[in-house]
Amino acid sequence: MIEYNQKIREIAARLLKEGKVDMVIGFRKGTMPMMNEPCFIKKPEQANLLVWDSHCGINLANYLYDRKEKIGVVAKGCDSRNIVTHIVENKIRREQVYIIGVPCTGMADKRRIALLTQKDGEIREVSEEKGRITVKGDKFNKIFEKGEVLQDNCSTCLHRNPVIHDEMVAEPVPEQTGIDPFKDVRETEKLPPEEKRVFFKNLVADCIRCYACRNACPLCYCPTCFVDEARPQWVGKSVDPTDTMTFHFLRAYHCAGRCTDCGACERACPVGIRVRQFTKKLNKDCLELFNWKAGLTLDERPPLDTYKPQDPNDFIR
Amino acid sequence: MEHIGIEPGRLQFSWISSAEATKFVDVARIVTDAIRALGPNTHFAKKLPKVA
């Protein structure tokens, strides 16, 4: 990871010096451990602020669109797929972005680490070396294998390397194989309707409708989101279970065929709702019905904005 | 929708041209019969507070 740091800084400084980009979007150390924050670097001498470790889970594609300047962006596998989605949806032109590709071995789940060290006290410092994460507090010192504390979406990720890039920070990492990313969805599908209803009801029971999941999501770029619209008011604004459920499944539908399972929504949720249970079902359907995974190619339109005669339509009477 | 627990058959889709009057009648009959068999929708319906 240290070598990534150096390389990212070098590339960022060089691009800014040569005037190839006006700004580089990357990560810098956050004010709290395990919370790296996005940062916009505009001068070459600021480039040494940039960092890369296992706490860069935020999806940087979310900061790219509706801007005028030429942008360099540090992108892991999922970020790059979201950049592809942006280009396909005409949110940004390919020439406007310079993609600094980072082969990714997954991001650490800060909640899981916090849970595992709950009894020991507050985490003060986190460091990382050779696939091991060391967590330090006032009175403790714990070492985790990175594989044990990965974010759920990273542990089933099949696209760790950027799908498009202008420059790579390092050699691609091997992709994971023999993994079923939809194991949990299959489990839910087997439940009878009533149990499904209860499963999802309990899933969103804690939701406070803060919309952090929407704000963290690179797909959610509508000028006015359907939940904020007042005329007409599509969905109630209360935390009534029906309103909350409507928000969650409608948001998932808006991401159908576009979601890259980057996990930004789950990472942002302050109450730990597994928001991806909604989007993953639609990802699975897109794969099974249209043989489609979002953000892998610039040459194909997503299934929901194309018509093909062989599209399945058994559900229409 | 069925994945999040709506009863199968509660939500139905149909494509009917304005020229297909008989199809419209048929579909309306089939749908109302199916929904009547399911009974009133109790889940996923917002209960408004009773105001005097």
C-alpha cells in the first residue's frame, strides 16, 4: 500500500505540473482512523496529501459529474465501473477524465473492526502492512488479517482491477474466482412471500430516512430526487414502515442495471442497514435476464434503455 | 416487488391497445377475480391516523 501511495502522488503531481488535468480527486487521511476522505488536489505541491490504504471505500465517481475542469481521478475496480456508467449516461465525457487505475484487494469494513475491538476501547490509530491491519487504542493493540475484515461487497467482488484506465498504479491483482456473489439473495428468494415481507420489513426497521445511502451513491445524481419532490409527492416523508420501504425499493429500482455493488450505500448508512439486499436482487435479475453487469463496457447500452426482441416478457398478460 | 414480500398475483402487468376492447374486458375480469381471491391488501398499505 505504501508503494501505491508514492506512485499515486507521483502521477498526480506530474499530471498537474504538465497541465494534463486541472484537478486530481483522491483520498487523504481523515480526521478519524479508518475514515479516509475524498480530497481535490489542484496544485502539484499538494499531491503528497494523497493516500491509499484499505479505508478508501468511498466511491470517487460520485464527485466527477457536473464539473467543467479536466479531472484526474484515482479509481479502484468499482469506481472505474461507475465512471463507465457516467460516460454511457453522458454525465461526463471520456476525454474529460484521466483515470488513475488502482488494483484493489478490497476495503476494510470499519464497522466489523470496531465491533471486534468493542470491548477494548476506542480505536486511536490504524496501520497496515503486507495484508495485515494493526489497530491501536489506548490500552490495546490488535492485528487482523485483511481478508477477515473485508467489506461484504469486497469479499464477493469479481472486478478488482479497473475496467478502464489511462494509467495504472501497479500491476493488476488476481481476480477472485469460485465466488457466488448472490448467495444471500438466493437464500432470500427461497423464503415464502410472508417471510420475505418480514425479512425486508425488519431490514429497514431502523432507517431514519437520512438519505446518506442516496448521497453516497454515484448513481443518484438527479437534480431533484423523487423523495424530495413535493409536487407531486411520490413518497411520504415520514418513517412510517410503508414510506420507508417505498423509498428503499424505489431507490433500488432507479439503480437497476446501473449498480456496480460498490458498497457506498452500506458504508454510509449510520444505522447499518444492509441496503445492498435490494440492489443485489436487481443486479442478479439483470445478469440472469439480460446477461448484463453494469459498467464493464463503453460500447453497449444498459438493458433498461434498449429494446431487444428477445427481451423476456412473460410477466405481461 | 414479489422479492420484497408482495403476494404473488397482487401486482399484474398488461399491454392492451386502444383497439383491443375485448382484451381489456377479459383482463379486467381476470385481474379483479384474482385480486378478490387474494382478499384486501393489508400489508404495504399506510394506515392514516383516525381524526375525530
